[in-house]
Amino acid sequence: MHISVQTFTVPKRFPLTISRGTTSQTTNVWVQVEEDGIEGWGEASPFSIGDRPQTTDAIVEALQQVAPMLEKLSPWERQQIEQVFTQTQMLSAAQAALDMALHDWLGKRVGLPLWQMWGLNRRRIVPTSVTIGINSPEGVRQRVRDWLEFTDVRFLKVKLGSPDGIEADRAIVMTVLESAPSKMPLSIDANGGWSLDDAVKMCSWLADLGVKYVEQPLARGKEENLSILYERSPVPIFVDESCFTSGDIPKLADRVHGINIKLMKSGGLSEAMRMVSTAKACRLQVMFGCYSDSSLSNTAAAQLSPLADYLDLDSHLNLIDDPFTGAVMQDGRLLPNDLPGLGVRVRETRGQGLING
């Protein structure tokens, strides 16, 4: 099989601020796997958590290094391909792009969308949340209005962990509640921005407001304190940065209620499926999330979304010039289509202008 790697830059319609900083654009990586006249597509987007920073340059370098080792193999030889990933200690985002492309190739080869190949039911897909970043009260109000005008919002996710402390966080939440339609479900993501004491206080306060769950209240590396928070929090606790792969799940199972699966962290759809099975065996709930992913990666995650309790696949909705089309929003839900594989195409308005480098 032949592997090609190209980059593309996508600016955000609205910059997103979380506890770790602000992003206004990203340069992602488009991977194409070709054999027998069929192309499979995958995407890698950079992210900063974990032991090794996964920058765009590092992802491209990892893909270029492994490509000669994989080109002698067929997309059917998945066990051997995964062995190469393990032997080379492949960056998870680079692995995700290749794994995604191989699944896309397989679906196109047999002429079926992935959700149908896996026997999943699109009617079980829940609404995806859309994200409100850390901002001033007026900025928060405007962001809620923007989402309500732009798409069919059914669920809001609010970023907290403000550097100004939990009183600033409380002001953000109250502003969202004042600005959003009544009874709209709400979740919170602190991105590890709270101390244990602040997390206990905030979880109690948020429970009284009917918040569905709190994601990553404590920083990665502070997992021992999750046991204390688990016992004292009246609202369910999910982890994101603390959980990369299925191997992380059993040691967290006694101190969280759920996990956030992201293709870039897991290394692709193959490991995401293992994570779902492991989490369910541990009686944990599952959500799928994203980084600064385009429609390509979020459509890939949407193929598995009938298995999720919660979804946060909104990053592509905040891109000014998303190069791809795929899953579509309907009644607040991101639904994969009936096309084979991932069902992703290059957006016509981008044409040959997709690639920046």
C-alpha cells in the first residue's frame, strides 16, 4: 500500500480558551492510504498533554519514518500493522490517522459505512455538546448566542479552571445558565484546572444546578486524589487527560464514573473500540471527545458514537474553512451518512486549495 502525508491549516471561527491556554488555529495532518485503486483517509491533529508533545512536525516526522515499513504490507494485514506501531512507539495521533485511513479503506473496499459494518444503530446516537470556553461574562453570553444561531444546540459543555479562581468559574456558569434556553443540559470540563479543595466545592455547587457531569476536575498526575473526590462529589466524575488507552481504565474504575475517549489519544478507532469494551466491563460510562479536529476525524468518531453515553464532537463546527464534509448535524446529533467507509469527501469550495504544505 502507498501512504501519503500532507498538512492543512484551519482557523477557528472563535478562539477557544481553556485552563491551559487559547488556540485560534491549528495545522492538522491528512493521511491517505492507497491500494487497488482505493484511497482511505485519516487525520491527525496536534495536542500537548502526555509524556511527548504531539506537534504537527512531530506527527509528520513519525508518519514519514513508519511509511516505508508499512508500504510492503496490505491494509488487510492489521495485526502486522499494529505490531509496527508498537515496535516504533508510534505517536498516538499519527497512529490514529493511519488507523482511521485503514478503516476507511476497508469500508470502501467492501462498500459499507463503518457504523453498518459494526452493526451499530444510528438512532442510538445522543446529541453532541458544543463548547463554551473561558471568557468574560459578555464573551460567554455572546458565545452562547453564536452557537444558538449557528447550529441546532441541544447540550452545552462549559470550560472552567479559570486562572482567576473558582469565583470566576461560578460567574461563567451563571452567565451560561442565564443565556441558554431553560433546562438545556450542561456539563463542565475543568481541564485539570482545580485543586482538590476547589473541586470538592465546585462539584457540590454544580450538582445543585443539575450539571450532568464534571470532566477532568484534577490535573493529570493527581489521580490518587480522585478517590477522595469520588467519595465526596454528588455529580459524576469523568476523566480525559488521565485516560489515554484501555490500559488506563481498570486503575481508574474505582474513582471515576466515566471516561472521555479521543481518537488522537487512543491511537485510532481500533483502540477506541477496545476502550469502549473495557469501560463497559468496568461499569463506566463513555463519551467521545475531540481536539481541533476537522470533519474528517469527527466523522470517524461519529461512526462509533452509537456506543457512547455522551458526545462532544463539535470542533469542526467552529472551523472557518473545514476542508471536508461527512457526518451532518440533525436535531443536535452528529450523524454519519450512508457512504462507504468514513463517508468523508473534500468540500467542493476547497478543491485543490486544500493543502498548505
